[in-house]
Amino acid sequence: MKNRLLIPALALLAPMAAVADTNHDGLFMGPTIQVRGGGGGDTLETVTYTNGDTQNIRGGTGLEIAGGWHVQPYRNSPFDLRAQVGYKYYGAHADNASIYMDRMTWELIPSYQFGKGFWGGVGLLAHTNIKIHNDGLLPDYKFKNALGVDVQLGWRWLALTYTNMKYEYEGTGQKFKADSVGLQYTYSFGWTCCGGSDHPSARNDRNGPAPVYSPAVAAPVYAPAVEPPPPAPVVAEPAPAPASPVVAPAAAPAPAPVAAPSTKVVGSAQIVPGAVLRSGPTMKSAGIRTLPDGGSAKLLKRETNGEGPWWSVQLEDGTTGWMIEWGLMRISRN
């Protein structure tokens, strides 16, 4: 079963390499933070309290906090690859003891953005240092390192997850299911590097123009001494007749300067294929253009009305207009 489930994860890596070869913007990468909670799997231990209540410690149950790095072939690419390391914990606590299970998590998962905020991914998930701490009431239980498959289907920052994994007890070799179904929150951001517009060697409008340096004191300029020419002879001429007065027409007042419309870029986004660029921030505004192939756009301003949030955008060819936010994905603000 594991050999079959690995095929989708490896298949997602191939198009990432193909896209990167044909793009000239450079890689887009940055840190990522993740919180996940879930449950499932076999019962590994049952904790009984003095009042008769019981609590099961199961192989897939726990709260996980992880962090790592993600990389895309270019900014706003639908392909993304995340590598993360985290800590997963679940426990039962009483006045006389705290029994808990913890492990380190290691994840490598490629994902694909389908559009309108929806995405999916299939990758590898490893658990190491798997241990149930019995706080002296019983010997601690240790399990061998485990490798499984993780499936994620999400919308924007939230995702449903399913993990297929088994734990093997070090003492007897007995195997237990550590499957888990959970809910995950992921936040990531980044910047372009390795030849893109945000590379340190390629300045852009956000960084400002390149400085121009000039010496503080101008170097002196030396010229050879030249004797002045002899004065020209003075010839007396009759005084000219007085000219008729000329009255110049009053100059028209200069028109008041008109401020140019603001074109400050506040971010960027990828256009959902088939989205419509409109003349105003309403569905009733005239359509300027339909973009069947999508593309990228600069974000100028955001407004919200009864129809939802709208963005004033500028296309790659300089055309400006309005697009509803659902027509954009991978929104990145400066």
C-alpha cells in the first residue's frame, strides 16, 4: 500500500521542475508555520482515574505545531513544496501523575493550487522519538521511527488532513495503526530570489532608485591665462527715433495643476482564468476584458461593498480596472 501511495507525491514534483525551467522570474520561497489537531488510530494505552473515568491514548491523536520552509518555481505559481519539522503531543493529567505521548514530526509535501483558493497535496510524513511517558507508574513505552503518507485538501489557510501510518513497539515488535484525520492551519510567506525582481542585484520600485554618488567638493578646473583682446573702437551714431509704445496683451493665467491619479502598487496576485476586468467595483459595471488565460496583475487599491471585496488592478499591458477578489488568487501584499 505504501508503494502505491507514494506515486502521487512524486508525480507532483515533476511538473514543478518543468515549470521552473521555463520561467525567468526566479524562485519564490520563505518560511511557513503550521498548527494541526487530529485523532484516530489504535488505542496504545488506557488511563484510569480514581473516580472511574478513563482516557485512551491513541496512535494518531494529538496537537502538532510545526515550522519550516516552502518554495515555488516563481511568484504566484500554482505549485508549492513545503518541508517542515514539528512536535506532536497528547496527554492525560492527574494530581499524582502526568501520562503523555509525544513525537517529532518531519514532513515533505508538494501541493497544487486549483484556483479560487482551493489546493491539495500528497506527501511524506515521518515520526521520530515516539514515546509514551508513564511518569513512573509504568515503564515508558518506546516505538520505532515511522514513515507514512499525508493527504491534504484545503481552502486558503485551512485544510482537512488524513495520515496513513503505523507504529511498531520496540519491546515486542507489535504494530499499531497511527492513522489520523485532522484540521490544519498553515500560513506561509516569502520573497523572490535567485534572479527574480526581488533579487538584491535587481532593484525595483519598492527598493527605490539606485543611488548616484558624486564627490563632496568639485575638482578645480584650470585654464591657461589669456591676454584680453584690445578694446573695439567706439563709433558715434545718431540717437534712434523714439519707438511707438507697444502694449503687450495680458497673459492668460496658468491653469491650476491637476494631480495625477495614484498608481501606488500595494501588492500582486494571479488572475483566475476566465475572470472579467470591469470599469468599476460592481458587477453592473461595464466589462473591459475577459481574461481566459488568467495572468498576473498589480494591486492598486481595495474596496468592499455589498457584493464583496474588489481590487483596483493593473494588467501586464498597463490596462487598469476592477476585479472582484474571488477572481484573484495567491494575493501577496507589499
